Amino acid sequence: MNDTIVEYLYVVAILFFVLSLKWLSEVKTSRYGNWIAASGMAVAIGGTLLAYQVQRVDLLIVAIVVGVIIGAPIALKVPMTAVPQRTAASHAFGSLAVALVGTAEYYQRLPNIDVFTLTVLCAEMILGYLTFMGSCIAFAKLQGLIPGKPFVYGGRNSVSLATLAVAVALAIYLIANPTHSYVLPFMAGFAVLFGFLLVMAIGGADMPTVIAILNSYAGMSAAALGFVLNNQVLIVAGALDGSSGFILAVIMSNAMNRSFTNVLFGGVGAVKVAASAGPEVAGGRTAQAFTVDDVATILDHARSVVFVPGYGMAVAQAQHVVKEVADILQADGIDVKYGIHPVAGRMPGHMNVLLAEAQVPYDQLWEMDRINPLFPETDVAIVVGANDVTNPAARTRPDSPLFGMPIMNVDKAKTVVFIKRSMSPGFAGVENELFYLPNTMMVFGDAKKVLADLVAALKKQH
Amino acid sequence: MTLATTDLQINLIVFLLATFLGLELVRHVSRLLHTPLMALTNAISSVSIVAALIVLADPKDDLVLILATVAVALVFTNIVSGFGLTERILRLFKQRKGNK
């Protein structure tokens, strides 16, 4: 009886999950999307508890209490700038959980475990354990616990792939000899090592792509578990999560002009590092440094201004002061927009969230494809903490490692104000040609401080 | 329990259709919302708690019991933080006052 009820409850949960993604497509309905997904989760958990009597209720309660104690502060306290690392952490938690359940399922079914089930279980465990470790490294890099620079050495791809090959070979051995359970920890160990090597080799600026890939892997391993347990709600939820991560990874890789294979094999960062050997365009040119007062004067005569934020804005926590500048400009009747490059920041959509936090209305946030045609009519483009995504070399210099990458065409604006700490090149190690253009005003200093000074200068003008 | 072929076929069809549906749905999600999208899909995939609960219902030995209990704690963390954080992020998105 309960078995039949739970089947229908799972159908309801699936329906709710699908509806939630549908409603998330627009800002207006997005919060309903979150609520209905949470309801779907409650239905799935309730149904399961109804159909399967958990014997050790005490342990279940302990586990749930621990989950709430760790989860609630994350939900309530994590600052928006730290959302990328919390996302990496949640991928680590989720994939480890799935890997542990897979491991438990293996021991549970021993010795009567058929080839199909064990094959899927092994795939699921390898994926789960490697995603766990990969996400831990991504977290450590984003949190600044280890250097964000890619850890590269000769033949690293061969070493990584060999590690994965060993894990797969052990899995095949285990499938052939299901009762040789001593193999399992080694298989898991090599999967963990592969995840470690994979993400260590990736640099900070490529994190949006990496996080999306890990998202996809985590979803796929959950779906695989669904196959083992013959549980459709798991298959559907895992497939939705997996395809979502996949699409985001594709969008991110397209925005960086990387091939799809490059993404799948995690070779991210390698191309760029190789290019860091020498600056492309130095040639004795000098960039023109300007003061905040110069910028205030230019802005006084402007009618349209576009802000182009990047990760540097997040690091400097400058989103609120950007909004302050924007408010002053708007009070003067100047049209203000924000141009967002898809890979600006450390995860998909990162800049949008930060600016929304600073109470920038979302209809002022313009995607790259929509804002680019408007730059020729823009009086001032203000670049805050972005670099490579504004480099015109991506359009004009076929020999540049950035060539072909879609960029924000800020150089077409009448004046470009570039706020930057120093002349050091961006993540790609390529000098930004923008610095030397006659219409570029370089303003050196910490983004937050420069903008605060700009606020003061603008107020003085009135 | 062993999987009958028909179960596998049904599961494969479910998986393929769900993947295509997911690709279509996510393709239409506004780029503004990619961060909350990630937080939400992550929370949704925490439905793997169902698998942990099923194992917990009839664990064979202490090892299985411990593995499943730890899994429940990990996944429940994601459920709480995933939906909670998504809600917090979505609340930030506001339209300009008096705009169209």
C-alpha cells in the first residue's frame, strides 16, 4: 500500500522539480520556483520515510540536526561575494554523499550483486569521489587557501589520465570479482587523486567553467544512483542537475572561445599559461594616467555611462560604491547601464548577484550581446576590476592567445575609464591593448577607494 | 533485487527525456539568474537523500549504517543551505521603482 503511495508522491516531486526550473527562467516567478522545488523535496523525503521504516531513528535525527547546524549558517550568513566557494563546497558535500551511498549500496548487496548494478555503481563511485575532491580543491582555490594559479608540469595530462585509467582498471577488476571488496578503497583513492590533479591544474579565472562541470558531474552521479536503486525521482533530479551544469559549462566555454573537448577533458587553463611567456604588446608605449578629478570632469559632460565589472570588483567589495557613483550620475539625468560579460567573476552569473545585492535594478544589467552594439553611442565606459574580457586584441590580433574570445567592446566608447591597481596583465598574462588607446583614461588604485574618491569629486562639482 | 530489462529500458527513457527537458528549461533561464540556478539545481539534486534513507531503512551492518548516516548529514546540509541561499539571492533581484 505504502509502496504505491510513494510511487505517486515521487511523481509529484518530479513534477514540482520540473516546474521549479520552468519558473526560475524569469525573475518575476523565480521565487515560486525555489519554493516549489523545496516542496518537491519535502514530498520526496516524506514519501520515502512513509514507505521505508528507518530503524535507527536516533541516528537519522542526529544526521538531520548536524545538517541543519552546518547548513543554516551557510544559508543565512554567506556573503554574496563568497557564493562561488559555497557552491564548490555544496558540490563537494553532494557528490561525497552520493559516493558514500553508492559505497554503502555495494556492501549492502554483497555478495549477490549483478554485473549491471556493479558497473553502474563503480561509474557512480568514481564520478562521485573525483567530483568530491575536485570540488574541495575548487573551494580551496576560491577561498584563497591555496594559490589560484594553475599547478602545471610537463606531462601532467598523461599523469592525470593514467590515474583515471588505474581507477577504471580497478573498477573492471571489481566488476569481474565482486567479492574482492578490498579493491574498492583503492578505486576510490585513485578517483580522488584524479579529481585533485584535474582541478589543481586549473586557474582561478577558469573557475566559472570548472564549477559548472563539477555541477554536471555531481548531477550525473546522482542519476547513476537512481539507476542502481531503480528510483525515477533520483534519475530525473540528477538528469536536470547534470544537464543544467552541462549547459552552463557550454555557455562559459563559448564565452572564453574554448572548444568543447577542451572543457570536457578539463584542459582548462593550459592554453593561457603557455601564453604568459611574454607580453605581446609593450613596444615602449605608455599608458596615460589620470586622476579622479579628471574622470569627474569627463562624467560631467557625459550623457550615457556603462559600467563593466569584473572579478576585481568582487575582490575589492566595490559593488556598493559603484552603485553610489551610478546614483549620482542618474540624478544628473545620465543614462547608466551595466555590461556583464558571461565569465566575469568566479561562477556563472556572479556579477549579477553582486550588483543585485548593491540594489542595482536588474533591468540595468545588460548581457554582452545586448550591450556591445551600444558602445559606439556610449560617452564613458567605466571598467571596474575586469581586464582580459575588454582586450581589443581578441578582435584584432590573430597571434594573441585571446584572439576569437568574445569581449566587451568598451574601446568603441568615446572614453574608457579603466580602474586598475597597476599595469600588471590580467589572468591570461597578455597585456591589454586598451591601456594604450588615445581614448583610454587609466586610473590607478584600489577600485573601492578610487570610486569612493570619485563620489566625493562628483559631489563637489555640484 | 535484480533489475529486469524492462526497468532498465524505462529508466533510460526517463533519463533521456529528463536530460532533454533539463537542457531546454535551462537554456531559457535568464543569464541574470545563473548563480541562483546553480544553487537551486544543487539543492534539487540533494534528493539523493532518498537513496540514503532507503539504505538506512535496512542496513546490513554497521559500516553501511555509518556510511548512510554520514550521507544524510551531508545531503541535509545541502538541502538547508541550497534552498535557503537560493531564496536569499532571489530576493536581491528588484526592478527599478516605477519602471515600465
